[in-house]
Amino acid sequence: MQNNGTIEAGSALNALAQSVNQWTVRQPQFKTPVPGLMLYRHDGPTEPTSGLYEPCVCVVAQGRKSVSLGEDTYVYDARNYLVSSLHVPGIFQVLDASPEQPFLGICLILDLREISQLVLDSHLPPPRREPSHRGMATGMVDLELISAFQRLVNLLSSEQDIPILAPLILREIYYRLLTGEQGARIRHMATTGSITHQIAQAISWLKENFRSSVSMDELAARVSMSASTFYQHFRTMTAVSPLQYQKQLRLHEARRLMLEERFDASTAAFEVGYESPSQFNREYSRLFGAPPMRDIASMRRTVA
């Protein structure tokens, strides 16, 4: 944030924190009526946890959080937002939080069609810099972005206004992101033919077909790349190989089935494409830090 706007930005962040706090006291993970908008609260630091990030922007009103993607770690707080340009696996952890000053965060799933249309409709200035090769990055928060998110959260108090006003505010948020520090990355996400877009297409196919065996040559051909080039770009952007990525998709879906639909471990393993329950147990423990049923029991105690 610029020095001459520090006081205003600080006041805006305090107001945003109060708004997020209001909506998360009873629902620490609040899926709002605004499309793609989630509010989060943690009353203390958390252990490192494996998760999958969609293309999104994450803003912190209070506290500090980190996400590790391969060997890279991204720390974001009230001064820095996180943007994920792909559906990528990461290890996340809340670093600063307490009952008196909880972590208060906002996550907005990005609508790439809307962003693409905005790029076509607008005469945007050139990006400030070219994006890095990873699928995640952080950028500096400014007063305009905070204010736009504040107005978006304010709509929760008048749900009848959401269908009309939310698209206008979302368009402003996309504009602020496109003209900001990570503007080039966000343009690449929505630009047909870019490497980011090609890898996103491959990821979309994997998400829909993660139960099936996958051929590297076939997957590369689907996005019009050679197998070696595809593998290199996929691993650079996601920090894992396509096969490792597919494995994580399977394990996360199995975890969801056990937690939400109460599948037993063996049934969940077969449902997501594993032929060997013992292999499933080993790989599940490696990713989530505990065998399936112990992990699910721990998660249920945390939610209760």
C-alpha cells in the first residue's frame, strides 16, 4: 500500500474485518449467496493441510496464511492477496490467529469467461510485468480493491440486491486485478491459446476423468502440445506431474466421499479408481498425514 493511503487503507481493512467477522461467528466457512464468494474464520493457527485451490483470489482482512506449492511458499496477509491461476494442489496453513484476533479471510472463485469478456471490452493498459511460471503468486492489496470487496460483502445484508449489483462489483474487482501487479497472470488465465489456458484445459479433463487411466501422449494431444513440452509446463505450473496430480484428485475425492457420504475406506478407494486398498491407504496417509479412517474421525471432531 502507498504511504499516503496507509491510514485510509487501515480503516478500510478494519471495516472489512468487522464485516467478515459478523458473518463467520456461527459459520467459520461461510459459502455466501454471492456466486463464488466464500468467507473464512480461524480462531487459532492451524496445522499444514493438503488442499486443492481453484482459480481464485484470496484476500485477508485479519491474520496471516501460507500456501506451499512444491518448493515455493506464498505468505499472504492484509497487505498481500494470493491469486491462483489454475486448479492446483497446495499445503496451506493459518499462521497468525487467536480468539481475540481471528484469521478472517475472503476467497473469490474467478469467472474466467467474465474476465475474458472484460479484456475484450476494455482498453486496458499493458501489464506491469510478465507472470512467473508457477500457478500461484501474491500481489499488493490497495485501497480500491479493499473497497470493492467491502461492497461485495455488504450485499449479504440485502440479498435482493445481489443479482443486480454483484455482477457490477465483481467486474470492478476483475478490473482492479487486471490492472494490478498480477494483471498479466490473470490475462493469461483467460486467453485462449496461452500456455496457462492449455494447461487449464488439461486439468479440466483430468478433473472430469480422474478415475480413468491417463496417457501422457493423449493428454498432451488434447491441448495441442508435444508430450515433453506438456510435461515440462504442467510440472512447472503445478509443481507435480500429471500422474501425481491425478492421484491427488483421487485422494481428495475419496476423502470427500468418506467425510460427506460416509463411505468406508475400501469402497471410497474403489470408487475413485484404486484397485489396491493397501496402496490407497499408503498414498492417503502420505498426503494427509494419517490413515483414512483416523483422518476422517479427526476431521469430524474438529467440525463438531
